[in-house]
Amino acid sequence: MHVKGIDHIGIAVKNIDEALKLYTEGLGLAMEGTEAVESQKVKVAFIPVGDSRLELLESTAPDGNIAKFIEAKGEGIHHLALKVDNIEKALEELTAKGYQLIDKVPRVGAGGHKIAFVHPKSTKGVLLELSESH
């Protein structure tokens, strides 16, 4: 598996518009855009920072994963996403090494990236996302 860098850091927020004020007005960063990912019940805002991005995540449904996360833990860092060059190969390698996967096959995430998650039980409490751009 070849990890090419950090793709993004996902941050769970109750309200993207409110959270954006810190990053745009407070820190002077520019928002790249927003996107709704209906299959994941989430609205996403992207904020480039160097070679990586911050990804603000707002739930679009009370039963969405982000809503459940915020209810349990409050707003904050939700996951760390790593860029990989071949996500299928990465998942095979992690499975062979005994890591617990949430996604055994990639799915389509924001920006059309192929994504898959590794369970926090296998990563010392960090929800790890693998991301392959096209």
C-alpha cells in the first residue's frame, strides 16, 4: 500500500455556515465548495489548507452517522483521511494484516473519490478513511 499523504481531516459540526466563520473570517481560509452526499446523509464543505483540506461535515438527517457522532461526543474531529493510490489493494492488505474494516469494498464519497473506512477498534480509536481520487 502506498499512502501519498493526508487527504483531509473530517470535522463534525452542527451547522456548516456557523463553523465556516471560524475558518474563513477568523483564519482567512477560503472555502472550496459544498456538496451533499445523500448516501451518507451529510453535507460537506471543503477548505483547502496546503496540500490537504479540512472537511466540515453536517448531518442532513437525525439518524445520520454525523448526527449520532455529535450526540455521543459533541462537535469535533470525526476522522482522518489518507490518500492512497489503489484503495482496493490497500483494503486487501489491511484485511490480510487483521485490521477490522467498516467498508470491505470502496464506496463513492464526496468529490467522487473512492473511499473506505477502517474501524477505530483497529486504529487506537481513530476513524481512518482511505481515499483514492480519480
